[in-house]
Amino acid sequence: MTVLRAIRKYPVVAATVVVGLAVFALLGADLDTAAAWLASTYAVLIAAGAGVRMIRDIMHGHWGLDILAVVAILSTVAVGEYVASLIIVLMLSGGEALEDYAAGRARGELDALLSRAPQAAHRLPPNSQTPADIAADEVVPGDVLLVKPAELVPVDGVLLSPEGSFDESSLTGEPLPVTISEGQTVMSGSVNGSQAVLIRATAATADSQYQRIVALVREAAESKAPVVRLADRFAVPFTVFSLLLAGVAWWVSGEPVRFAEVLVLATPCPLLIAAPVAFMGGMSRAAKDGIIVKGGATLQQLAGARSIAFDKTGTLTYGKPELTAIQPASSFTAEDVLRLAASAEQYSSHVLAAAVQNAAQERGLQLSPATTASEVATNGVRAIVDGRTVLVGKRRFVEAEAPDTGDGAEAPAGAPGAGQLRVYVAVDGHFAGTLLLSDTPRRNAKATLERLARLGLEPPVMLTGDGPASAESTAAALGIQQVHAELLPEDKVRLVAAMPSRPVIMVGDGVNDAPVLAAADVGIAMGARGSTAAGESADAVIATDDISKVSDAVIIGRRTMRIALGSIWLGISLSVGLMVAAAFGFIPAVAGALIQELVDLAAILNALRALGGGSASEKLQPGARALPQPRDSVTRPAQN
């Protein structure tokens, strides 16, 4: 069955093998004329088909490398080297099969991720300790699931057991098991440790972390990026050089066979195959490091990146702010300000809303439902709570309906410190107070920025919707000089579009970052805790909550590009050297056709080097040592 599938998939390869065997059988029977006619007719037919495709491409403005193959086949037939013509046909038709094999080898990490998708779950019915086996896609949020030792977690959930150990390496690239405590999030696709645990599902299979990553991987594997046509840059000069060299060899020697012998070694398989294999290998290497790259074009842009911009909250900072102080206006108590603000924030999806609600719950405050509520993107939320109109958000948003917000709004604490920000609250058109929250920079954020500078990128830019005081204090702590605060999504898009040094990378995580991630030359989403919209808009997604992966992505992109170009130049160099030897009559046509197969193999093996290396440990420049990259603890901090 395997042989039959191969024949159906590669009929020209099969037909060439059959014709070749028939030719050798005829030669063995001393029927040289019949063998010559069979081989020549078959080769000319194949060349005619390739020629038609070549003419169509030229009419569409695409000059490829097929012309060399067509001329090589026709010239070998013309000078009677029909065995060489069959070898060229086999080489060209077999090149597709060889590329499929090499690309399959390169896609190993991607395919492994796809094949590990959770298929089953053990659900505990209400008031029962006996689990029932169900398909993973039958799980609904709220189900209590048993996860046995060494099993895949089928859906995202919250741990109900006191503690558990999970291997998240296939999701995040983190090699060490992660210790998770009761009440913390467990990601689908992670592997449970040695103890059975209970989780409560918080998402269906299709909405879980693993399936989102699988969808991104599938998109990456199926993408056909423009960069795989990298060899076309060399098509015209290589074709012209080859034809000139073959013509000169014929003219100087006076032997037409020299023309064919040179062109046999000019066939373009190394150029056509090397770049796609190298870029698929780079995508696979990135996936192994927890970076899902959606196409070869992204790797090319990463390799050439010159500038970079970052969102603040959830990207440069942990995105888990905590309430540190309440500053009520004279006619309100701190408890009133927090309770009303938290009641309104129940209807907001912003990360600060969760922090305000957590703070109110920790203080035992009873939240009230809102009669009506609406969120104004990147500004705040307006709700009617207990018959009172409550506004919570940025100062300019609150001040628009509560003009007295400016009267003492900054007292008594003054400007926020590093990583701190203010949330303003108004009730019934009057300023009620401010909530001071703290969101500290990531522990490895500064080292990552220094590492990007070592890679030659220009100083980073911060683009954030947060207030100037909070943005500038965080930027100062990280050494960022260019800060743009209080931005709307369209402002971020405009600023990224205006950045002069291209390509530009944008790193973000939230829904409001989706437009700028799509607009940047390379959009990178912090996908472990970011929104689905950000992941879908981005060109690459970091599956782990680790900002150092941004610099890893740049290194992998540069190494992949270097290997792709190196493989192309390796093929060109070997071909040119052999062509020169053939021009002097040292390599017969048949031997040249066989030697060219070794050139193909060398180019492909070199391209497959993109599968390895390129991680954070790679040297940034000769003789330079990479900056150490502290990572977040593998024991997750407790969630409020």
C-alpha cells in the first residue's frame, strides 16, 4: 500500500523509473536505437510539459529556474546523452519527493504538538466518586474532571486538589515541571505528574489553551510564505551565467556535448529546495522553544528586524496588579469607593478590573449587581449600581462627567511610583476617589531589553494606554527612554506605522493590542495569558508567560535566514565549481547528473541545521557572551 501511495503521489518519478529500467533492458539486448528513441521521446515530453509551465510563469512576470532544467534535458537529448537526460528528469521529479521528506523531517516538532491533542476525559458526575470516560470535546465549563498520573490535561481548568505537578514543556518550552496550588489555573495539553488530581473545567476543548496553540501550529504548517521563493533572487543571474559558461565551453572546445555537460550540473534543485526546508526547520525549532511562528515570512522579518515596541501591562509587567491604597474624596469613605468601583468593574474585561474586584472580596465587601453597564474600550466602565451612576477608569474618562476630579485628585500621595497606577472613581457626576494599584515589571524584562540591544535593535519604545506617571515610572525602571502613554488602539497603530527603522516588531497581549499587532511588520503576542484576538492578529505567539522568548525569536529568525542563504550559496558554489570542471571536459554528462544529486543532498542537509541551535544560549556575536536570562519561577505565584 505504501508503494502504491507513493506511485499515485509521484507518478512522474514512477514513470521515469519504469522507462529507465526499460532503457537499460534494451541496452542489455543490444537494441541501442530503440533505447535511445524511448529515452529521448520520454525526456522531450517531460521537458515540453515543464516548458509550458515555464512559459506561463514568465507570462505572469515570474522568472524561475525551470529554464535551466528544460535546456539541460533538451541539450542532452540533442547530443545523444539520453541516459543523462533520464537522470535529470528523475532528479527534477524526485526533487519534490525529496523536499516532502525533508520538510516532513523539519515539521517534526509541529506534527508532534498536533498529534498530542487531548482526546479523552474522566468526568465525575455530581455526588459520585466514580469517573465516567467521555470524549474531550464533550467537556463543558464547570465539569469536575479526574486527571490520572502521566495523563494529558484535556481542557483548561482550576485545580481542586491541594497541589499538583505538571509538565508544560510542550506548551511553553519550560523543561522543569511546574508546581500548581489549589485554585490556580491548569493548562490543557500539560502532562500531570505522579499523583491523580481533580480539576474544574473553565473552558471547552475548542476554547482551551492547547487547542488555540494547535490552531496556530496548523496555520504555521500550512502557510506558504513568500520567503520560500528566496532562491528566485538568484534565478536570472544563475541562469544567465550557466548558459554563458555552457556556450563558451561549446565554442572553445568545438564540441556540442560540452554545452550539455555543463548544463547537467546547472540544474536548480538545491536552490528550489534549500530555502523552504530551512524555514520549515526554523518554525519547528521555534515551536520547540514555545514560540509559534505562523510562516516563513515572519522568520525573515524577525531576522531583519531593526526596531521594537512593547505594550506595558501584561507584557513588560506581570499584568497582575494589586490594590495598594485607596484615596477617597472628602464626602466618601474608602470602603464605599472600593465597593462601588468593584461592583462596576464586574462588567469589565480589563486586567485592572479583576484586581479591584479581588481587593473588595478580600476585604469582605458585598458587591452589588448593576442595572446597566457598558465598557468604553481602553478608558473605563460606566454602570448604574444601587441606583447610582458609577464611572471607573482613566482620569480623562472620569473627568468628562465629573469635572471636580481635578480638585485634589492627586492628593495626598502625589505621583505614583514605579509600577504603580491610579484608577479614578466618580459617583453621580462627582469625584469619589482614586485607587492606587501596583503592577511590577517582569523580573527578566530588563535583561531581555539589554539582550535585544546586544542583537543590534534600536532602543525600545513603550506604547501603552496607561497614564503617563505609571508608564514613565515603569519605563524608568527598565531603562526605556521613549514612552507614549494614554494611547487608544488607533494611536498605537499610527505610531508603529511611523517608526522609521523597518522591519519593526510589536509585542503585546491584550484585545486592544490586536490592531497594532496586525499592523506591525512582526506582531508578537504573549499568548500564555493574552487574548485570543491578540493571538489571531499576531505573526508569532509566545506560548509561555516569558518575555525573554522575544529575543529568542529574533535569534532563531536570524539563524534560520543565515542557514537558508548559506544552503543556497552552498548549492551555487558546488554547482559552479562542477560546471567549470565540466567545461574543461573532466565530467561526462551521465557522471555530472549523478554528482548533481550529491549537491542536492548537501544543500538539504545543510538546510536541516535550522532544526537545532538558535536558542537563548546562542552567542550574539563572535567572542561575545549572551547576557544571563533570569526566568520567572516555575512555581506559579498564588492567584487572588
